[in-house]
Amino acid sequence: MTALEDRPEVRTPGEGGVPLTTEPRAPRATAGHVDSSAPAFTPDTDPLDVIRWALAAHPDLLMPSAFNLNGVVLLDLAARAGYRGEVVFVDTGFHFPETLATRDRLAARYPEMTFVTLHEGAHPEDGQTPPDLYASDPDACCAVRKVAPLQAYLREKAPSALLNARSRDQAATRADIPFVEAGSARVKINPLAHWTRERLEAYAREHDLPVNPLYWDGFLSVGCWTCTRAVRPGEDARAGRWAGKGKTECGLWAGENRL
Ligand code: SF4
């Protein structure tokens, strides 16, 4: 499948009234990636306090986003904390129209931020790569369509820190992320590290945030339509990403080329 109109039909999982659920995990001990120069935040620290600290410590902070539930909540919190920087989105050429519409709704809602869409990566129709590279080599596909353009942009902008929306209960691979994560190139600030999906949903509803409508159809984590399915009851929030491909992360936040 290479054309958007061939994308799989969006279906709601949990037929028969079985509710979707991803049980929050108990926080585990933070392992080895904490920025020791950061304050001694606790799991109960308000994400707003983490963002305010980050804005003071890293005024050149920059926020990449894919506009998932976590990202939308983080955007709203960042706006309340005073973030006025860029929100950077990578257009792979494979995004759901609902995702692009969510981006546009957010840009209209938060005019105090600058929404940047990067188109510089390899696209399905530009002849640089096989359009169905996602099927034959999804790691290479993410590398050229998603990771490379964002890495290039970050080299140009050179922020000292990134504001990131990951949370521990999204997947086993994220179960240990700290609020402030050291990195060789830049610090990653993860204000939502300890928030559960239920808490994020409650916040989004309370503040009437423009969540990607696919989320409420069971797409708890939305990426390219070629590599995303709805989550089944009891699965991790990210279980619908690259399902059956032995891949759990795109490479932006894990792996040797991580941001
Ligand atoms: S999510 Fe899929 S289509 Fe999108 S860049 Fe990664 S492998 Fe390619």
C-alpha cells in the first residue's frame, strides 16, 4: 500500500463492550539516565514545576511533537508554564489526515508558539527510497523519514534541552524514564514521566483539549498509518505501533541515533 486512500479502515477495538485499558505500572527505580544537575524532583512533582524549572535552566528549550495524547497535554501545560518556543513536527508523508488536522487545531489554539513542520526527510513519492520501505526495513524507513530530518534541524538550532511528552506507563521500554534525562548532545525534559494514561485523559477532558480523534478509536499512540493499528484490550499504549515487526521505537528517543 502506498496511497493514503489504501490505508486500513479505522476500527474501534474492544468489540462486545470490552473496555480498552492499559493498566498503569507501579513506578520503578530510575535507572542511570538522570541529569544530576537537576533538582531532586519526586514522582509527585507537578509537571508544571518541572517545565518552569526547564524554562529557567534551558531558555533555548525546544519541543518536538507528534501530537499524541501525551503531546497535546504537554503542549497545554507548557503554554501555561510560559513556553513560547517552537513545536516541531516531522512530516513523513504517511501521517493520518486526523493527525495533520490535530496539528492545525493546536496551532490555532496556541498562537503564542511557533509550529514548525519538517518536510526534508525522504518521502514516499520522491524516489529517494522504495515507497514501501516501512515493510521491508522499518528501522531504515524511520531513520530516513523521521530521525534524519529532526536530527538535522536540531544540529541547526542546537537547543541545550528538549521538552518531551513520554510517560512511563506507555510501554515497558519507557518504564524508567526520569523527569530530567541526561544525554550526550542535549538534556531531555520529561514532565509527564509519572502521569498515567488515565490522568492524561482526565486532564485532556477537563481542559477540552483537541486530542487526535483516532485516540478515542483505540489508536492510543498514532504514528504513520502504515505502521499503526488500534490497541487491543490489555495491551500497552504503544502496542499498535509496528505491531508484528519486532520494533517498538522509531529511533528518536532510543537507539544510537536518539535525540
Ligand atoms: S513509522 Fe513506519 S512509515 Fe513512518 S517512518 Fe517509521 S517505518 Fe516509515
